[in-house]
Amino acid sequence: IAGVPYMSGFGNEFASEDPRCPGALPEGQNNPQVCPYGLYAEQLSGSAFTCPRPTNWRSWLYRILPSVRHTPFHPIDQGYLTHKWDEVEPDPNQLRWKPFAILKVSQKKLDFVSGLHTLCGAGEPKSRNGIAVHIFACNTSMINRCFYNSDGDFLIVPQQGNLIITTEFGKLLVEPNEICVIQQGMRFSVEVSGETRGYVLEVYGVHFELPDLGPIGANGLANPRDFLVPVAWYENRQVPEGYTVINKYQGRLFAAQQDCSPFNVVAWHGNYTPYKYNLSNFMVINAVAFDHADPSIFTVLTAKSTRPGVAVADFVIFPPRWGVADGTFRPPYYHRNCMSEFMGLIKGHYEAKEGGFQPGGASLHSIMTPHGPDAECFEKATAAKLQPERVAEGTMAFMFESSFNLAVTKWGLETSHCLDKYYYKCWEPLKSHFNPSRK
Ligand SMILES: O=C(O)Cc1cc(O)ccc1O
Ligand SMILES: [Fe+2]
């Protein structure tokens, strides 16, 4: 898998053939009476047929057998995956979690799907509006098992361990500090080596896009050419013992059996694909004179709502960069926000909290819940001699920021046993410096 080939570009019209079958893509039409090599043609639609061109997503897959050839779906156990947002009473407090536990194989075998734990979310897959945040913590590869989501798209943020993701479109190797997006309906299977953990942002009913750049101009932030898309890869593999296709549908898991691998797409073309992105390619823009810019300058991808400027969810990162602002309190300001702020940490530490917030953990600052730097960070930043300095070197924190009011699951508040009960104490030492006779 090292040296896997990719195509590049965000939302391009791609075309790819497995090199073992040159000419597998029909020329000049999508539905020949008989496809090259005796393949079946199948369209995967990621938008309504009638969407305007800039948001019209679909791909054509040329496969050994069509996806429809399977036995009926039956409900299966779904562990801690849920979209029930009323399991526990609402909690407006600042919440922080210690690194989520990853079980050892000897304790319990968990793969990417059975290792999904829903932490928080809001909205509803049936009405196609909302989001969920899941933690995946697993130790085993998916063998003769694949997954597809009818409810929405997965933005996957690995934090520990590499993911080898086989998709209908080909293979992706996704390492920590990279992210990938597997969109609604795309079948995929995840191989891991050892204990593996990360975060998933699921959005129902919208797709991620690159944010508008406004006065920034034509370049910057996440550049389209740095998004990588797999090349066609197929296996013609019979699985007499049964290949399990798992479907998340209306928040529930179902399984169906088929007798061959679903990764039997010999060639495909279209603009509806999985993709990955390396966060170190992000072109960071920051304040170079004074003041602290809002974190929207660090938006990698956005899932827009129908309200102008209001996201269903933004994926924002806090990458290594220079801090140079003069006469400025440089860390994040104290604030209350009309959006929900979920944060995770891939590596290192986060500038507003040197301790307490650890890689593989998380925090949630809900709508209008006050938050900001801990007392230690405040004292340091107000006393610091302001020189150009590297910020967040060797670290990578991120935020899922959402206009939804996120509810936390029972697993999040209780079962995970990771909630940090003393989080509020990090602000307790903040003291008044007010002196009416000093200006
Ligand atoms: O709360 C946070 O740590 C995230 C954040 C960072 C920042 O630089 C400004 C605002 C903000 O919400
Ligand atoms: Fe914040």
C-alpha cells in the first residue's frame, strides 16, 4: 500500500481504469448495450438529479456484478452507535474528555464499524438535516465486511494508527495528520494494524466543500490540488462463506450477505468520490499586525446550511504557524458563541490549554457556554515578551464547529468513563486584575 497512486483535485471530473483492464470505461456514453469486458454499469448519485451543475454529484461505476445482488438486510447490534439525542438530560457545562480508551484485541475485538461510539449530535437522518460526532476506537481489520452510510457523509480524522481504506473507487492510505471523506452511499472497508483511534464528523444531507475565500483571493487555505482521490482497483473474489455489507440507515445498522467482494469496480468516472487531504498542506493565514483573527481563517472544509454563512458544520484546524501580532493577547480570546464547538487533538497540545486536553481526548463548548484559555495560559500570555514565535509547533488540534445545538450521548457522559469532572477548575484561579486607578 505504500506508494499507492492517487489522482488529485477537489470535486474534479475524474476517470480511472484498473490497469489490468484497459478500455474498461465505455467511450462516449455511460450505458452501452453491452459494457466492455462484460461489466455492469451502475450510477451512484450524491445529489438530486436536478441540482445545479456546481452541486451536481454522481459517478458511474463499471463492475463485475451490480450492488443489488445481495440477500435482504436485517437489523444487527450497533453497540454505542446512536442518533438518540435524548438519552440523558441536557448539559450546558464545558465538557472535556480524557483520551478515549481503545480496548485490546484480547479484551474485545472491535473493527472500525463495531468500534464506532457516538459522542454527541443533533438533528435527524430522516429529515436529512443534522450532524453526529463519533469516536472510533478499534483493534481489528474489517474482514469480509464493508460499510456504507445512507444517512450522510463521514469526515474521518485518524488520531492513532493508520487506516487502509478499500473503497469501491480504489484504496486510500490515511495516516494521522491526514483526513478523509467517505460520502453517502460509498462502500468501504477499513484495515488497521493494532490499536487505532480517531474522530468522525457525520453530516446528514449535505456534502463538504471548500470554503469561499473572499478577499483572500484565488489561492490559500486548503488548495484544491492537494485533495487526493483513489484510482480504480478491483478484486474478483468469491466469498462462499458470505461477504457482509453493513448499512447505516435512519440511525440503525443493518447487514446483508453476498457471495463476492463489493470491491469489484474495474473502472469508474465522475465527480462523486472519496478523498483524502494531508493537513500539513494547509496554507495558513493569520494576523500579521495586531489582534486575534477568528478561527474561521483555519477552515479546511465546510458543510453549508441553506442560511448564508451559517455552516451545518465546519472542519477547522489549528496548525503550526508563526504568531507575530504586536500589542496583542495572542491565545484564543474568552468568548461565548452561538455555535457549538467540539474539539479534538491529533498530537501535541492545544495553545489555550497546555495541560488537561490530551491527544485522543475531546472537549465540547456548547452554544453560549463561556470558555477560553485556562488561568495558566492567561497569566503566561499577558506577561510574555511579544516576539515572533512559532505557535503550535508539532501539534494538531481541530474543531468541528456546528450551528446545531449538540446533545451528548449516555456513552459520552457516563459509559465511556472519560469525562473530566474537574474541567471547570482550570478557570478557577483566574483572578481580578481590576484597578480603577491604573490605566
Ligand atoms: O475555543 C477554542 O479554543 C476555539 C477557538 C480558537 C480561537 O483562536 C478563537 C475562537 C475559538 O472558539
Ligand atoms: Fe471557542
